Amino acid sequence: MDMKKRDAVIKVKNLSIGYKNVNIVKEISLEVRQGEILGIAGESGSGKTTLLRALMGIRKEEMNMSGTVRFLKKDMVSLTRKELSALYGKHISMIPQNAMLSLDPLFSISSLVHETLRAHGDKITRKESDAIASSIMTSLLFDDPKRVLESYPFELSGGMAQRVAVLLSILKSPSLLLGDEPTSALDGTSQYHLINQLKLLKEQMELSMILISHNLAVLAELADEIAIMYAGRIVEYGKRNEILHKPVHPYTIALLDAVPKRGGSMSDGLKGVPPAFEEEISGCAFAERCPQKIEACTKEEILEISVSASHRVRCIRVKEML
């Protein structure tokens, strides 16, 4: 698939998100084209979930936003709540982190499918909605779709419930699917099945996705591009192989070093924690934890530097790190 010839489904430029006088997300720029998956990684407290919720339209009244978010050429920042609501489910959908907490246990999967379609204005019978769901489930390699549809959420395994949640999110064939740690609650086998399901969605529907994960191994399987976030900023952004095999930013290198190696060996980990968003920081937010820091790191403004046409890094020592 040649991504260069495909239009951007969503394009974010200089997006900042905050509450009152505290910025959580700072000057984020990213782009996802049709049939492309962007993975976003970083420690807890890096602003990943705030970014995803803002893109999903989950915005509290006290939230302030600046910058641009263009989804299918619509400026989402300027849209009203009613206009945003019209986009979600039909055009943008979200996979929950834990399906067992999001699926109503009082309704069978068949009922949930039917009600989801009716909620988006489809005048449809239960038999018709079951047929739609069965067709999608067959294409996504579900075993025994009829049994799954007849089941209640609590009768399913955690992995199957998560796959059903994905099914519900794509019933209206959205253009963009968002996922906040969609594999984190699953065991290894269930993760494998869900990853394969997401791959099939990309291949069969040319569905674009933005997926947040602490697990770089998951992003290595799924993502075309990866963004590394720290303290509300993207510190490194590039093609999957650039990030995984040619990382430049010391934080990216530390994250990759923390992934368990074959044979069971592990690094000592990254000492310290990300700074609080309320904390005023001069220079690089990662400097206090960075083994490569120099005095200028804590004093100079840290600008993004392009390593290649697709690879950019926010670090003043980029040339030395290459």
C-alpha cells in the first residue's frame, strides 16, 4: 500500500490542550492517512489519553484547546457539541480499554448490536442486525458468530468481549478508530487474536487508527508510524522501523531498553518519574532523567529537528546522537 498517494484522514497541527492555566498537551502535530495506523507510546502522565479524548470529542467545559484538528477536511476544534456528536460512531469510533466494564451485562451481544445500529438512525430488525454482525464477525475470523451473538457479556472471556467491543465500534464503517490501551487488560493469547483482528480491519476496510499503548511490542506489530510522548509533547515521531531500530531521543532509547529481551534479561529501568504538568520547566522536560544531558538542555528552547523526511526529534543533541 502506497501511503503517499492517500489522503490524510486526520491532520493535527500545533494542538495544545489544557485546563485553566495548566497545559497538558503541548503543540502536537501528527497525521494519519487512509489505511494507516499511528501508535502513541509513553509513560503514564505523558498526556496520551488527554490527546485521544480530545480527538474523540470528550471535552470538559473547562478544557481549552488551540491549534487545528482537521478530520476529513472538517475543523474539529471549531465544531459544536452537536456537530461533533454527528461524527462519532459513524465516522470516528473508539475501542474501550476494558470491554467488560463498557458492555452492559443486561443485554445480549445481539441486543447491543441492534441498539447500536438503531442509535445511529438505522431502521432495522433484529434479524437484519444479526446478519450484518455475523458477516463482519466471519470476515474477522470469529469462531461461531451465532453463539457469540446469543451470549451476554459476562458469558464471554475477556479477550472475546474485547473483540466484540471492536465489532460494535466498526458497525457503521467509520473512517477512524481510536484505541486507548485496547490490549492492556488481555493475556498474551487474547492480545494475539485482537492484534490479528485489528490487522484485518486495516487490510479489509482500509481503516485508519490511532492506538495508545505502553506495550511497544504491540505497536511493533500494528503501527505504520509511532509517536513517543513525554510531558505533553511528542519528542520523537517516525516510521515504525525508524523508531524501533534507529531511535534518536534518549527517552525513546530508554523505553526500548526497558522492553524485556529474549532470555528474560531486563534493564534497570528509567529512574524518576515524568514532571507534573503544573511544574514550570526551562528547556527539556526530560533533562532531569536524561543520561545524555548537558547544561544547555535545561536552558535553551528545545525545537523539533528533522532527521529525515518522516523522522523528527525534539532534542538539541540530535546530531551527536546520530
